[in-house]
Amino acid sequence: MKRILTLLFIVLAATEVSNAQFYKTDTVKQRKRYYADEPKQQTTKGFDRSKLMVGGIFGMAFGDYTNINISPMAGYRFNEYIAAGVNVNFQFAQTKYYYAYSNDVSDRYKYTIFGGGLWGRVYPVPFLFLHAQPEYNSIAEKHTQYNDPNPSRKFTSNYGAPSLLLGGGYAQPIGGNSAFTISLLYDVIQDKNSPYNNQPLFQAGFNIGL
């Protein structure tokens, strides 16, 4: 079962939309080194809408293994070093197993995962970040066993699992205010029902400046 659940969190596609000005070197400070008499730049105090970050993980696959993944996220870039926000996880998956002597389905598993949590990032340099993401997911499992010629049997179970994903990533500029990002995370709690199943979670996506 955990092997199946691990597949739920393989990222098929990820898009992160953010204000990319903080992913680049502070050019204002650089200019001051050469133009000492340049007028002081005005800074915005309080909430700055341009620092909002939105995006998430969106993917799907169909066939004997079906997966639909809609996991949005939102956050705020407090400064050039720190960003934080919330994330929501929603996934549906279905897996079929067949009899060895025929093409008939022997078992069908359906999983619905819903949860969410918080996330935070620290950027020690503009192109590298450390990532922390505590979350809790509720999992509903439905198992149908086909016993031809006998009637099929159905089993259901519901359980939850806390997780703490820790790791880091890299952002590669690809032109303008955009960057390609990759990250590698690991659930350090490893609850017995964790969908991450003692496996690293790889994510790939984009940062697109608003």
C-alpha cells in the first residue's frame, strides 16, 4: 500500500509564481558603490502586494495507474532572504491489478488524499534555498477485490499522517524575471501512514516574476 501511495507524490509538473526581484542580486546596493551621490531609493513599508507568491503542483496521469494532483500554495516574500506561506494538498489516485492468467482485473485501489500545512524558505544566496514544510494529510482508501465468479468484496479505511518535509533547492535563471527551480525534500517524521514512504520527494518547476 505504501509503495502505491509513494507514487501519489511524484511531481508531474510544478509551477510557482512569485515576485522574482528578490531572486536577483540587489542592484540598488551595487549602484551605490559607483554612484555615491545617487538619491536614496524609496522603500515600501508594511504589506507589499508585489511580494505575494502563488503557485503549486498540478499534474495528471491516466491508465492502469490514474493520478490527479491539485496542490496549490501561496506565500509572501518578507525580504530577499525569507519567504513563507501555506499549502493545500489534494490528490486522487487509482491503481488496478490483474490476474496472471487473464486480462481481468483482480483488485482495484482508490486513494483520496486531502491535507495541507505551512512552508518556509530561507535564501542564503539568491539561487539556493532551504525549505521546511510541516503538514498533515488525511487519506481515504477503498479496495475492491474481484473474485470471479463470486461477488466482489469492498474494503474501506481512513487514516491520517503528520509529515515534516525538510530539504533545499536551486533556482536557475532562464531569462527576464523567470527561473527554473528544482528541490529535494524528505519527510523526517516518517509516520507509519506517511505517503512519502521513506522516499525523497523531488520537485521541479518555475519562478515567474509578476
